Amino acid sequence: MRYHHRRAEYTIVPLSRHTVVAEPFRHAPAGAWFRHLTEQLNTPSHDFENGAKTARLVGVPNATAEAFAMAKILGALPPAWQIVYLVGSEREQQTAVAGLSTWRPDAGPVRPVMGIPPITGWLLDQLLLHTPAVLVAQQSAFAESLPNPTELHQQFTTINTGAPQGQSRIIKQLTASGYEGVQSVDRMGQWAKRGEVVDVWPVGAPQAFRISFSGLTIASIAPFSDHQMPMPPSLACPPSTLRDLDPRISLLAYLQPMRTLIVVPRASLLDSLPRGKDAVKQYRQLIIEPFGSEGATKLDWRAAAFYHSQWPLIAKDIKKYSQEQYRVVIQSHRRDELIGLLKRHEAPVKKISWLDHPDLRQGFIAPSEKYLYLTDEELFGRDQRAKSNRRRVEDVFLGDLNEGDYVVHLDHGIGKFSGMKLQRMNGHTKEFFVLEYAGGDKLYVPVETADKITRYIGSPHPKIHSLSSSSWAAVTRRIQQDASIVAKELLELYAQRELAHAPALLPQPQAEERLAEEFPYDLTSDQERTLQETLTDLEKDVPMDRLVCGDVGFGKTEVAVRAAFRAVMNGKQVALLSPTTILTQQHFDTFKKRLAAFPVKIGALSRFESLIEQDHVLAGLAAGQIDIVIGTHRLLSADVKFKSLGLIIVDEEQRFGVRHKEKLKALRTEAHVLTLTATPIPRTLNFALSGLRDISVIETPPEGRRPIETNITTYDDDIVKDAVERELARKGQVYYVHNDVETIELERDRLQELLPGVTFGIAHGQMDERRLLDVMSKFDNEKLDVLLASTIIENGLDLPNVNTLIVDNATKFGLAQLYQLRGRIGRGDRQAYAYFLYRSEKVAGKPQKRLQALLEAKELGSGFRLAMRDLEIRGTGSILGQKQHGHVTAVGLNLYARLLAQAVEELRTGKPARATREILIDLPMAIAIPKDFLPSEPKRLRLYQRLAGLETIEDLHEFRRHEFKNASLPEPLTNLLEALELKILAQRTAMTAIQQSKYSVDGLNKEKIIIKFGRMITPEQIGKLLERNQAWDFTPEFIKIDRDQLGTRWLHELKHVIKIFEEPSSPPQAAPAAKKDIAPPKDS
């Protein structure tokens, strides 16, 4: 189909909305709901001044089902319509795009649109031309100001055959429109000059075009690769960026009301638009609602059952649904394994359709469509999303590397990080990690193998290994054996939980929606994800054991409130354990306030309650009259009996004693357990990283939260006086921490003299309960100016009016304590100030390191990294058992966690872990993350490690999409991504090296690409190779070719060649090791 621009034309291929559809979709009939809804949407709406037609859909069980429903609806809409699919988060956007692209690929281009570029000139131009498309747009896209159409079109570069337009003029116009000049065009928004031709890839075009010149005149415009496509007489190149244009109007101004449908997955999304619901009142709308309203179209769909690896039941259900003419579709990353399991249990495997799309991760059943969709989550019984969360925790484990830090290399042992170094090799610049070992030997590690390096956490001064010694291999073998024993113990605990039964707590949409609406803040994206993961776990009939890690003040409590509410609405009781009486009171007040509008009875058990009050609560729990009880370890006493306990919430479990933890361990097999923590301990993280405990991470700060201004200095009365007076002048309050109960009253008298007229209260753990409660209540109600306290305030207090913290003798506190104390302030939108004061003139050793780490951790969300830093300073002996501590000291906590996770996986599957082989990638291209692209050295190092740790092509592509938003990347970084893709692909082959070799012929320098193998190549593989390109030379151990004979897209061609040698299931036998690291001459 031709695309005619007002001033020029070029060819694109928008697809019809009524042609071929995806195979898994074709056999899904349309239910009565579909006819009713599409009739509503297609009814002409003449009176647009009073608002357009609004249709409502009820009964969509999850986001994947929502995308499926939309894919069906699109097929019945007029082909000229433009669809705007409004979403609230990037995760929702990914699911919607994946679903529409999978189930309705004929619907026209599906464009994810975010606010902040990349809203492109091409996209806006398509909207003005009413080209059919589906825009999956985040709300922020509508808050962007965009240029008006006239100014937009002035920025188009128009190229006409026969026109007197010289090369330099066209290049100048393209550059002004944001196009990037490169040596070879390989993506949109680029141009390249090659003698008498200019190659350009217009934004939005399916391919590049070659513009040939005859002097100053354009001779022809030809498609770059599709030679069957006719040569267009002209070409319009929309601007690549809107950065320099004058923003005046919104995205909605580009949409025509009569031809636009806006899909809204939940009505609350409309409130976030710049003008709220009024912004879209002239457009047709489809609103998806959680529960019914008058005139809404109702679905009979439901979420798929969770099978938890019960293969006989899975096979039985697939057989049953197949016999009832259901289309059974399975999305799985473990397809081969799954087919084997299903065949073993006589399931009709041939009747199953398969998908492999990671963003369609929730199963559903649609009886009206006779469609069953299952995913790994339902089949294997564990939420596969935990993998990505574990990876986020692993990122914290990596830490920020500084020169001189101890590191562990997987193959060479413990050394010191000496920095990054750029080396010129074969005419191209590459970047290396430089590690120093015993005797001053240096190891140069290519950045694409950065996953082999981890920060060492163990003892403060570990022994550095020698590159020439074999001792490291012996150490790792010994610790692998120990990891297998620990893994077996962990698996036994996990098996007990999997065999246990807990009540399935099902959604209560109406009540839960009302509770959500009463929350005065918007959930962050991390809170939303964590909440969804938690509520999904509660729907299963095996006990949940989820760990929620989140920085202080980042919203863990709201997740706990909503989980508890779900349990109560299902007729179950909830127990919330907290480590201190003050935190118990804080939680009690929070839950009472949040659930005040609902018939929920809440009780408290701590030393704040009298014996009579405690007896009343105990009787209420036994009789089922109290729904939620919040208390200290008092809740674990033998006299506490529940009528129907459904959920246990544990706040900061690591602060409970051994006896209490044993009691909690027993409860884990009887009820759902949700654990909240701000400072995860390594043992907890090991358990989560091993895959035996689900983990959710909340690391996004609430909107408006500001980093706390931190001051560390010697004690001075003037500093204290100024800090207190400044806070009181803005009607705020102050925490003053003095952690010595014997002298705290003397300190109060001294401060009273320093600050006459200021009201003080004292709080510490040895006070009488009533007196302590009275002081805390007065401070909470702003009747006291300063709370002079011990570390009793460390956990849980949430008072937005307190925004100055003064800690006396700060050198006597642990790093985690200092961080928790600082987290008590800055919980509103005011700037908060923390003063950590020390008495001695000189601070050195561990106290100095703790204070320095605290000063460096100014950014919001630093809690995890500080917890790891604390371990580095004091070692792991105080947290791990003595034997485990010895192993961690030998190899570092990071590597120990990796070996433990590997041992668990081997025991769980019965298969040896697939080792990642060393494959030498040495190709003629620069590889680095340029400093001008990412100036922060710590961020560059983390990015290297995260990239090198990606294990699949899907992970790599998703990472690029998520981290770089498909932005134009510098060539060395693009080359790094290409090298990593080659490395991942080659893992499934017997290849040991992919490298270049230079040679000369008749004075001309040439390059060969050589691929080496660890065992003999088969004749069948050679046949396929020569079918693809007869220029390849080969021997039984390697293949080679001149790089020129691979064409301009030689890297792309190499990927296809590697796939010829893939070995589908088993890993290659041990092959002769490739050179472990590309190392410049050894520097001794």
C-alpha cells in the first residue's frame, strides 16, 4: 500500500485490520458479549458536544486476558479508526503491546507511546493522516506539549527525484532534523554518505533508501533491500526528534474524535490526564471496570487455575478442555521440558498451541470463546516474575566497585580491582577490567565477560590468590560440596511448605477497589507490582512465603494493609508481628486509620496493653471476633489461639530471637506469610536468590520524596541549637537520639538549658509502658517539640512533621542502625536534615567507614547497598553460622550465593547445571560503554555486569528495550550488545572462539572471520553452511571466510551462521578451553 504525504511520498506497509490472524486466535469464536459490545462501539455518535459513546466491559480477570479481549474487539471496528490504549505503567504497556502483536498482528502497527520522547514526528504525521494504528500510551504521553502540525511539517526533509538538491544540502537538513550520520545505516534516524550516494532510513519507514546523485540533481530514490518495491518519485523524512520545536498542543489534538476509540483499563487512569475526564469526553471510550455497572457488558472469563506441577491433573484438564473443543494455548520458556512431562501423563500434546512471549505471563480461561491460556506460573506453581526480582537483588549484591576493592573472578579467585583500561587491539578500542593478583600480576578481563566478576564480601582482609596457583579450583570444589548439603536442607523446608495447605484467599473486587480509592497517594510502579505479586500468591492454596524488601518509607505497610484486608474479606484472621512496642503501636494506628470505613475489628498485644485488655484480645481471637491482631513476640505465646488464622505478616524478622524464629518457621506451613524488611540479611537473600522464597523489591521512592541532607561532624552546641531552632521555626519537630539510658535525663536537662522554651519528651525501652505511651502520644499530637530517645525509635515511626534528626555519639552505632534512624525523617515533601555527631576529635577504622558509607548513600533507595556495605565493614561472622561463615570468607558472599542457587537447581531438577562456557569473541569492532554516554563510573560498571549476566536472547532484547527505550546508542555500546548476542547464541554450539585474522593481498589489508570448534563439525552442518554461502572454507575444527564476503550486515549474517551449529538440548561436551581472557602483555 502507498503512503502519500501531502508534500511527498514514500512506501510503508500498514496492514489491514481484516486479513490474516495469528494461529492461536483463529479458532476462538466470539461470545454474546462480543456482539453486544461491538454493536455499542459501532453505533454512530452524532452529538459529540455532549460527550461521545462510552461502552463498559466487566469481568476481565487480568492484564493478559485484557489484551486478548482487545485483540478480539479490534477485528470488529471500522478499519479507518485509530485506537488509543491508555495504560498506567510500563509493565501494563508491555503486556498490551505483546498481546495485540501476538493475537491481532493484522491490526495495524502497534506503537508503544511514552511521555518524554520518543513521540516522533512520523507518529504525529501518521495521526494527522488518520493512518489506522493502535497506540498503547502511558498517561504521561498526554501531559507532553507537542508542536502544531504546520511547524512539524516544516521540519520534514523532502527529497524529490530530478530536483536540484545537492548532497550537502540534504545532509544538513537531515542533521537539523535529528538524524545521525554513521558509516553504515542499520536503523531508523540514520544517514550515511557513500561517494555519489546518500543512504537514509526515515523514521517510521520499514527500510532504508539509497539516494543517487548526478551532480547536484537527484537521479533516483531506491529501496535499500527490497528490490521488488517500485522506486518512489519522492521521499519524506520526518524529524527524528521534536526537541527543538515549540511545544503548544497535546497528543489528543492530533486525534479526530469521530475516528478514535480510547480504551481505558480502569477509570482512575482518566483522572491522571491533564484535564481529567473532560480531556477525552468527545472521544468514543471503552472503559474496563473491576465490577459491574448498569449497561456494562459482562464476561464469563476467569483466571486460570494454579496447578503447582500436579501433572496428572494438568493432563486431565487439557484432555477435558480439548474434548470440549477449547483452543488450548501455553506460553512457556520451558517448552521441551513441558512437552516431555505432558506426554508422560498422556496429555493431547498435538492439540496444544505454543507461545513464547515473556510479557504475557498470566493465564485465563474464556468459556464464551472456548479458549484456555496457561503459563509457567500456573503450571509449575511458582510465579516466574520472581526471577526478575532476584536479578534486581543480585544487582545490589554486585555493589559499586572502587579501585582497591576486593573482587572475586569466577576462574581466578580473589584479587583487587585496579580500575578500567582502554586498549587498542587490531585497530579497534576495547575496554577491560584490570584485576591485580598476588605478586603484582594483572589480569585484563573483557567487559563482555563482566559477569565473572563480583564484589568480595566476607572478611575485611581476605587472602589474594595467585594466577599461577591451582588452589582456587580446590577451594571452589570444596565449597560446591558444602553448598549441596545446605541446598538439600533448604529444599526439605520448601517441600514441607509445598505439601502444606493454606486457604485460598480470593479477590473481593468491590471492597478492594473501595479500599484502594481511599488511599490518599498513588502507588509507585514497584508497589503496584509487589501488591499484585502478593495478592496472586494469596489466591493459591499453598502457603505463601513472600519477602518484601523495600527502603524505609517506600510503602511496604500499604502492601501489608491490602493483603490483610484480602484475608479478612475471605473470613480469615491476620496476625502482624513487629519487633518493638512502639512499632506495634504505629502499625495499630495505621491499620485502624486505613480500615476505619470497613467492618474490621483490630486488636493489639504488647506491653502497652494491660492484662485485662490482653485477656479481652485473646478471647476475641479465639472466638473469631477480632480480625487483625498486631503485636510483638507476645503473639507467639502459647496462650494465643486463633479461630481461623489465614495470614501472618512479619515486620523485620531478623530482629526476632532464635526461639521466636523457630516458632515462625512452624507457622509457615499453616498459613500464608508475608515478611517485610528494609535491611535484608544475607541468609534471607540466599534463600530468595536460590529460588526457594519469593521476593519482591520496592525501590522506587514515593512521588515528591527528597533525599535527606546529611551532615557528619564533631559535636557542637551551636550546631544542635541552630538545627533545633530552624526546625521549630517551620512548625516542625525533632528527634534527638541519645542511646544511654543512664544519662538520658541528664542530657535532657543540659539541652533544656541550651534551648529554653523548647518542650522535651523522653522515650526509651526501660520506661514504664503507660509513661512511654503517654510521651509518644504527646509527640505524635505535636504537644512536644523534641523527642529525646534511645534507638527505640529506630523502627516504624512515621511522623511526617518530624524532619530533623540529631544523633549523639554516632560512632557507637552500626551502619544499618544509622540508616534506619535517618529513615525516620523525610517522609513527607519537606526537606529533611540529619546530623550525625561524634565526640572524639579523630574518627578512624570501622566507625569512619560506617559514617563515610552513610554520607555517600544520599540517594533515595540506598538501603540494600548499605546493608551490603555494613557486611563488608564487619564481616559475615555475626550473621551466618560459623561453618557457613568460613566458606563465605573463602569465596565471598556473592559467589557463595551463586553456588548455592546452582546446587538448589541441580537437586530440584535432577540435572547438572549447564555451565556457561568461555567463548572468545575477538572481532574488528570497538567495544565499550563510552564515558560521554554514561559518565558515572559506578553505573557503567553495574551496567557491564548486568549485561554480561544475561543468559538468553530474549533477556538481552528485553533489557535493551527496558534500559535504553530503543534509543539511538553509540557504536561501541551497540557493538557490545552485538558481541553479547553472539556469545549467547554460541553457548548452544560447540564453538570456542569467533575471531578475526588480518592478512594482506597485493598490498591490500583484508580480514578473515574464523570460528573455532571444540569438536569435529558434521557433514550435515557443513552442507547447511555452504547452502547459505559457498565462500566459507572449512576443516573439521574450524570455518573461515573473508569478512567482505559476508556483506555489509556481516554481524547479522554471523548470527544466522551460528544457528546452523546449534545443539538443541544437551550442552556440548567439555571442549578445549578458549583463551580465558583477551589480555594485553602481562604487567608485572
